[in-house]
Amino acid sequence: MICEEFNISKGMLYRLKKKREGILAQGFSTSEGTIGYELNAQVYEIFRNLRSKGFPINGPTLKLIARKIAYRNSNHDFTASNGWLYRFKKQFEIKFRILHGESRSADKEGAENFQSTFNDLLENYGGENIFNCDETALFYKAVSKKSFVEKNESHSGHKIRKERMTLLLCCSYTGEKYKPLIIGRTKSPRVLKGVNLREIGIEYDASCKAWMTKNIFENWLSRFNEEMREKRRKIALLIDNATCHAVSLKLSNVDVIFFPKNTSSLIQPCDQGIIKAFKNHFNNWIMKTIIYDKNPAGQIDEAIKGITILDAISCSKLAWDEITDTSIQHCFEKALEYDCREKEDIEESLINSDIVENTILESF
């Protein structure tokens, strides 16, 4: 058997057959000498195995794997050059991407158990009375590092600003959007003096590090409950079990329901695209503000300095208004009605590179 001869799996053999023409056209002749097909096949097989377990693999790690295999095969002249790495990535269509999120460490069984009870929630409350809220950091002066450039233009960027606020978004299964809460560092910023935030449609609070705190969340939850009481609505509020959410309030019109531990990345609607869509719209509005309202005569760094908390608040409201009811409904459906066993773990947690290298070395 070919698989036994070259020590590769049947799946690997099938993939090599599919890419046969490209492999033959490309060849493997390099400055290190002729590299056998079995070396690249074995490197690719190990790469796929490590990625399936969540290990982040970079260029030096791939070279390490290749050198270990070559040495084991008595090919002591092979050095895994940059040229070999380039051809290897091109051959197997490997791209370098940033890994995001927490999905790999999530509790899928807990998520499935929670989903099994969701139909009961729909029957008891109705979709219009099932809400989800979640916080996210908002670096309101950190404009995008990606841009269209001319062919011969230098790709120099700018220093990323670290000014941050915390944003709380809340919306319902049917797409109803509650006014956002923004948490800054200063209780009464000078730029907000005389500004009626209620007319803008934003709530504002402050903590020393601009983080959500238990006290701020309790105050927000009390206001939210009072508004639901005035509207004579009984709602279910789905939230994760963050420490700041561990409140002991007695609420008349809001039933707080916690997601199981380590499941929010799988079944929390705000994490399934609502927050991401908001940030995309927010960044667009911030850039429009810089270009059209701040009249940037100097460099981008000078223009960014002119962005204020009021600008961030206004752009937050505009961005929230752009999120459609349909988009929110899709995110709720994606989060609470999908099959955890069939969903691909696109977002993955990063693992320390030292652990990766030691694991690779031990595996040989």
C-alpha cells in the first residue's frame, strides 16, 4: 500500500491525488536538494493534526517539523529554507490568519443542554420578550490598520491609540434594540457638559478603569426593569456569568437567565455577529467623523487626537441604528437554534508557542 510505504493516511493520499497536477507542475527542487513527496506529505499531515487540536502553527514551527522529519529520514542536508516554506504553503494552500475567540474551550454539551430548553422560553415569554445583553471593549480612537494603497506607495501605518470605553448592547429575539450603555473613566466629562444623552439615545456611566462593575450593572438592570414594568412586559434576559453580573436584585419584570459556564461564545447571540457588526459600523462612522468633521490638515495621528467621548457616543448611536432587525434575528437563530456538533470551530483560542514547540518535539 502507498499509505504504508510513505507513512501517510488515506485522507492525505486522497488530497494529494486531487492536487496532483499542481504538485507536478510546481516540483520540489530547491537549494537543499530534491525533497521527496513523502516529506511534504508527512509535514502536511502533522500540520492538519495539530490544527485540529487548536495549536497555532507559524513559519518557524513548520520548519521545525520539516527538519525533524528530514533528520528522521536521514536527510541531514535539508535545512527547511524560506523558499521551501513558500512553496509548501503555496502547494497546500495554507494561509496565515489571526485566530479569534473562545470557541475551542467552550462547553458544547452545556450549550446543547441550554438549547434544548429554549423552546420552553419561547412559549413562556415570546420572542419579543427574550433579550440578550453583553459588554465589549470599544477602542474609539483605534482606527483600522488596513487600507487601499497605490502600487508604489509605502505601507507605513500609525500608532494604535489605547483610549477605551466599555459598551453594553442589549436587544431582543425579534430585533428590538435597547439604548446602549457606554462606560467611560470620568463621571462628568467636560465635553458632555450640557449634552442631553437621553435625546441622543445613549446611557453613560463611569468607573475608574472604564470597566463594567457590579454596581453599574445593578443600576442599569434596575432602570431596565422599571422600563419593562411601565410597559407591562415580563421579559427573560439572557446573560453570561461574568462576575459583574452576579447581582442580588429582586426584579419584578425581568427574569435573569444565565448561560451555562463556558458556553457564551457558542450560544450568546451578541457574540454571533451583533457586536462585530456594530464595531464595523462604528469604525466607519469614526472615520467619517475624522475626515469630514475634524478637517484633518495634518497627519492621521493629529486628526485622531481630536476624537472626543462625545464623538464616540454619537458614532455609537449611529452604528447601533444601522444594525437591522433581520440581522439581529439571524444572530439569535444562529446562537440558539444551531447544532453544536455540526458547527465548525472557526474561532479558536491562542496557545502558548512554547507549549506548541515542546508538544511537537515530544510527538516525534
